[in-house]
Amino acid sequence: MILLETTILKLVSIVKQRFYNEILKIIATDNVFRESLLEIEKLVNVKYAFTTETFSEDYFFSLNEFELDALIRTFTLLDGVLEEFSYGIESVVPQLFYRLRELDYKNYEELADWVFKNRKNINIGAPDLGAKAAFNDARSLREYRLLSKLINLKSQIFSIQNNIKGIENQLKNPNKVTDDLIDAMRRNDSATFDKLVEKGAELYLVDEDGVSIGEKLENLKNEIYNRNTGYRYLELEDKFDFCDSKNNKLVIKIRDFKLTLPELEDINCVSITARYDHGFGFSQLYRFVFDKDNQIIKDLCDEVHKKNKSKLLPNELSKWKVFLTPIVKGNGKKDKELCSKIMSDIIKNSNSESILITQFSFMYSFKEQQFDGIFEVIKEMKKTSFGNLKILFFEIDTRYKNMFIDQLRSKLRNDGW
């Protein structure tokens, strides 16, 4: 540990004097210094908390602001120059930036600007100063902020144009959405109720019996729920609270119906299965993107299936961070491992305070291994830190809500949570 402290002190001294080329020279000539720096990266990179035991929470939180600054500049300089210091998307720099933000570092913006101007790895940058989609092209903090504003404005324009198109289509046949809702109610097609209400079905219209469409819809929802579960339509939410080793709280909420638009406003990140086929049937894209038929989305869905790896939608396609995830059909060990990998990727790469997991709402049967794979990640995080994550929502098929909750309670009991 003394050797590591010596390495850190040396870095701080070099950085304060702005002798950045000196770092490259020392790395090239001093094997002990190079190995010490590689060891420090393992101690402070949270990614290792999920795969190995090298991450040290005590060491990470022991670093002061000047040491964090020096490490950020050092790893920025070396990444993309030396192969052994090139980490791609798994760079520790964003995590160090988050820690500096917690310490209210007065030179935070100057450091962020320096990083943008000197980075060779486009995944390196201050993660909380603008839109993630602006990372790739930004060459300074000023450019980053301008690009973020431009992306947000284009997103608003796209949303407005999409809304205009939708209204124009509805004006051609203004009664269609209400007629569609009435037909869906006759068929007991509950999967389309909320979508048609969001599109503007006239719930206030009163039928010949003096009852409004809205009242009939609520009564029908209750009937369907009671028929499917045998329980009264009362308790629609179950909540579990956890604390990590730093006493940071994570709340897990389980809902057996889809979150409404007001509730979704509090969600930062959404995880959905990569489906663009069948329109509003199996795909959830219509809930979370401006244009579900966008070719970029279709291409990304295809890429997710091909590589069996989650992908984050470009920022301009949705108001949320949307992760497209592989389809997990089985209930075996490999499926559990894949679910763990998906969950780990989402939490690690989203840096969000609240995440919505939608995949369980369309399951044909309850998959215990998939459940276990997800909660193994949460269990490991509890040992170290939940990071920014504060709320985790699960949308569950009504048929399996009780099984899901029982499985969670059993896991808590057996694992000693």
C-alpha cells in the first residue's frame, strides 16, 4: 500500500506542475510505477466489484480531490496510447468524476474541459454535464454543452412533428380511437386499453345507460383483474427497501400494471426487450420512443439479437435512456448468467437514479433462473454500493406477481439480506 501511496503522490505532483509528458516517460521507463498504476485502476474501478474481488471501496473513498484529479488526467492521457491502459467503455474516469462531484470539487469544470480536449477514448468524459449522445463529437466542455442543447432541441422538434402528424391523422377520423377502445372493451383486450386512452379516447362520453366510457373501462379492468388472480383489485404495489454498506437506500417496487405517463416522468432509464415486430402487441417501443418505426431502432434491435448484447438507444430517439436487451427465453444456467450480464450492463452504463424493468410484464411463464440472475447483481451491489441507483421498478404480469414477490421474499430470507 505504501508503494501505491508513493505512486499517487508522484502523480499529484506531476499534474499540479502540468508536466503531463512526464507521465508518459515514467510509464515507459519505470516498470514498478506502471504496475502500481495498473493496480490502482483495479482498486478504484467499480466494474471489478461484479467480476472479481479487486475493487476496494475503502480505498476508493479514501482518495482526496487532488488524487482523483490526478488519476482522471492520467487515465485520460494513457487510454488509447498504451494498450494495457486502454479500457474503452469500461474506463474508470466517469466513476472518478462522480466521486469528485460528491466532493464538490471547485475545479470540476476546468478538469472536464481538459479531459474533452485531451481524450482519445470517446467514452471518457464528465458523465453529468449534458446528453450522453454528445460525447462522441465534443472536443471541449463548451462544445459538449452546445451539442447537448442541440440534441435536446432536435428531439423536441421531432416530438412536435410526430405529434402534429398524429393529430392530423386523428382529424381525418376523429372518432376512430374511441371506437377502437369500445371494440377493445368488448373483446376484453386489456393490453390495448392504456394505449388507446393515451391516444385520446373520449372517456367522458356517456352511453345510453347513463354510464361514461371511463367508468365502464375502470369496472372492466377490475373484473379482468379479479378473474385472473382471484384477489380484489386493491394492493397493486409491493415495495422492498435495502441499504448498501454505505447506508445508501435502494427501493424496489413491483407493479402488476403498466406505469402511467405521470409515473414515468420520474423514471430515468427503461429496459425493454429488443422487439420492433408486431407493432403494439409484443413490442413496448410505442411507450418509450418518439417513432417506433425508426430504422435506427430496427437496426439496433437486429444488432442486439445478433450479438446477444444490450444496446442503448441514441439520446435523440427518446426522452428516457432506453436499453434494448436480448430476448431470454429459457430458464437454465446460461439464461441466468445472461440476465445477470444484462442487469449489470444496464446499471453500470446508465448511471441512473431510477430504472424501469419491463421484461417480466410479457412473460408467458415465470422464469426463476431469470429472476435469480437479476437479483444476484443487486445482491452483489448491496455488498459494496448501489451507486446512483435509488429506485428499481419491475412491471410484472398479473398472473405472476405473487410468485415474483414470494421468490423475492424467499431470496431475502435464504441469503440473509
